[in-house]
Amino acid sequence: MRLRRQLQLGPGAEGCVHIKPDFRRPVCHNALMIDRDPISDSAPDGRVADAADRNWVDRHAPAASRPFLRLSRADRPIGTWLLLLPCWWGLMLAIAADPAGARPADLWFVVAFALGAVLMRGAGCTWNDLADRDIDAAVARTRSRPLPSGAVTPRAAVLWLGLQCLLAFGILLTFNTFTIVLACAALVFVAIYPFAKRFTWWPQVFLGLAFNWGALVGWAAHTGSLGWPPLVLYLAGIAWTLFYDTIYAHQDAEDDALIGVKSTARLFGRNSPRWLFGFQVAAVCLLAVAAVLALAPRGGLALLAGIGGAWAFGWHLAWQLRQLDIDDGPTCLRLFRSNREAGLLPVAGFGFALLLAAVA
């Protein structure tokens, strides 16, 4: 039997019916309560609903490895990029600000951050899905994931989580001691994030704290210390995460309301574009300030290149706002994924600043 119910899409909504969350009963979009088999939303070969079309996992990975790679979101690489890019921001800006320029180890750091991002994003997603497996079973977009669909057992997921963390720690041991300790501190936010949606309307803040820690680690990898530029860069990244993950969360606003999961998308509701504009302005201004703090001593074209990276980044976020329709899930997903290109623009700007400073 189907029962239509009005959803509360954010705090303060009037005339709404409170529905006690029941994570054991999956739901579908349009607030229709239907008893369903979670596996029925998966493709016959176990593909996940929101995975990129013709991704390498579905096409080329050995069949036995696919459930674990899907658990790590290897079929959806955008999250790896969003974790990696702040690392490259911090590293490139640190090298550009250093009068001594690049060192041989910096090339390894570029590669190590990429490998570490793959492993730690996978570990983070595994941990997130272990914590959220009951919630994921109640959301149309996520019930086809490996844990709620039964493709991977919780015990196997824990073992997979340990393996990824162990490999990532092996890479981290190639960095200086300060960077090792600093990187390990990020695990506090990684551990908290899956539960944040249960107690705050701002879980995206905790995601930002975790995902942008690499801005600090990237700077420390080259310098062995911290300073104001990486701290401001870190704040810019958090504002950016609030921007892109609010867009992403609008895909699940109806299901989240039904099961009692909080998000900035539900909190802002129809006012989301105004809030997103504020996050855009904050991210761009903080990114520019970080560039000025780091590159002002170098002056000239290097400073302009760093600021130019922030300026181009801002234009990309403005384009996303113009395209946004919070009621169109595919558009929200497309814009969310476009943040790889947005984040690469500061990498290009800081990298160009590095080259200009080297030849000055």
C-alpha cells in the first residue's frame, strides 16, 4: 500500500507531518513508502545507481574486486579529486613561496598525494558506508551501494578498510615527521563525519574539515611547518566544500527529510542559491588572500598568477550557480562533478606562479 506524506524539507516548515525515522523500511523518491528489496535498485551486475557511465570498474576490473572497488567509490572518482586538490594547492603554493624553489622530493609528494587520496578516499567511503548502511538502504540513490545491497558484508568491509589504511600509512611514512603527525590528526574529522548528519544541520562543515586538511599537509610536506597562508587556504577549501556539497545534497533532500537526516540543502531550502553565493565569495576571497600572504614577498608576475588562479576559480563557481536547479537531481550531480575542473584552476595558477618565481 502506498501512503503519500508531506515532507519537511527544512527547519521551520509549516503544516508538516513529523515522521519517525525507520531505517528498516526503504523508501523511494516522491515520499512514497513502499516495501522494497534494496537489491532491486541495483543493476544485475551490481553497478551502483549514481556511478559514472562506462567507468573503468564496471568495464575492466576483475569481477571479484568490483564490490570492494565500488565500496571505495573507485567507480566515482570525483571524490578522490576533491580530496587530492587541496593537497596540491598547499604543495604548489608552498613551493612558489619558497625562495629556494622546488626540491627533488616535491615530485614524489605530487605522486604520493595522488596515491594517498585514492586510498584514503576509499577508506573514508568504506567507513562512511559502514556507519550509514541502514540510512543508505532507505535512500533511492544509495540503496544499490555494496553494503545495503548485500554485495559486501560488514566484516569484509572492515577488513578492506584496514587494508586501505595500512597502505596509505606506508606512503605517509615517506614524509617528514611533522607532516606524518599532522596528517594523522585529520582522522578525528574523518571519524566524526558519518555521524554529523544525525546531530547537526551542518554536516558539510565536518566534510570540509576532513577533505581540505590536505591544504595543511601539502604545505607542511615542503616546509616542515605551518603558517598563515596554509591556514587561510584551509578555510577557503572549507567554504568551497560547503558550496559543492550543498549542491550534491539537494539530490537527496526528499529522502533525507523522510528519514530524519540533516543537511545544509534541507536547512537552506529555496534560499540555497543565496547561501551558495556567500560560500563562493568566501572561498574566492580566502583563496586570493592565501595567495597574497604566500607570494607577496616574491611579487610581480608570480603574485598575479596566484591571484589569477583564485579569480578563475571564482568564475567557475559563478558558472555553476547560473546553471543550478536545485529540483533537478542530474543537474546537481553534473555541477558537483564539475568541481574537479574548478579545483584544478588554482592548481594551474599556483603552478604557473611557481614557474614564474623560479625564472625571476
